[in-house]
Amino acid sequence: SSAAAEVATTHLRRSRPRTLRLRLTLLTAGLLALALTVGAILLVQLLERGRVEALDAAATSRVATVADLVTTDRLPDALGVAQPGEVVQLLSREGRVVATSANASLTLPVVSAQVLAELTERAEVAAGSGGGSGDGGVPVVLTAPSAYAGQARIAAQLVEVPDSLADAREGETVLVVAAVPLGDVTATVRALGLSLAA
């Protein structure tokens, strides 16, 4: 009977360290998995933010360039674009296309009337005009559907057109709008997320 008790005690002593070792191993593995998951999520978010900021920089740069061309009366027949899928237009407050890039139509505005109204309101606030006319200050940016590229980052700035612009009314304030598609960013972020999850 004492031999059986001694064997049971020895077995109990041996199983405790294994159980503690197993618990520590599982805890460490769980914490490592959690840290890797959080790191992967942060990596995807940082990549997405960086790509969107790059699109914003391209769109606001294009808006500022076209606004300068308008105010200095050097507007070309077709507005230039640099990014794939980018569309640039001059839109009246009513949504009439005054000028456009070669890859867009003179009859189809790049944004809907609702988005145009929101862009105009934000641009007026940015310009400090409170609804008046004049130079548009800094470009405003938002994400919205584009008539040409699906979801896009859209930059806009108010600018007063010179009298010489053929399709504009004298002293009219128009909105310079540049839309850069978000499709590539979305696809890249989705692919990275899937590869990190696998």
C-alpha cells in the first residue's frame, strides 16, 4: 500500500511540471498569436492610410495646378491628368461641365449633384467666403462615388474664372474637381489582409 502511494505521489510530482510547462507554452503561443494579429492589422491600416494620403496629395496637387491655370488664364483645351483613372473637371455650381480632362465627357460631371453640393460647401468654408466668390484657398478632399471610377478620393477648390474662358459666365465661380480612383488601394489592402490572415 505504501508502494502504491509512493508511485502516485511520484506520478503527481512529474505531471505538475509538465502541466505548468504546457500552460506556459500555450500562454506564450496565445500571446504571440495575438501580437502577430494586432501587428498585421496595424500594418494593413498603415499601408491603407499611406496609399490614401498619396492619392490625396496627387488629387490636391492636380486641383491646385488647374486652379492656377484658370486664374492665370492659361487653361488648355483638355485638362491634364497624371494618375491612371484620374479625372479632372471644372464644374459650375449647378453641375455644368465647363472644362474637362481628355478621358471624361463635357456632358457628364465627375460627381453627383449631392457630392457637388457637399464639395462646394466645404470649399466655401475652406476659402472663408461663406458663400461668396473668389479664389478658393486650399483644396478640400473627401471619399465619394465618381461617375468614371467608382469610389474615389475627390479633391476640390473654388476658383473665379476669367472672362476669357469660353464656356464660363462672366465672373462665375467654378469648382476645380479632381477624382482619383480608390480601386487599386482597396485591392492592395484586401490582398495584403488575406495573405496575412492565411
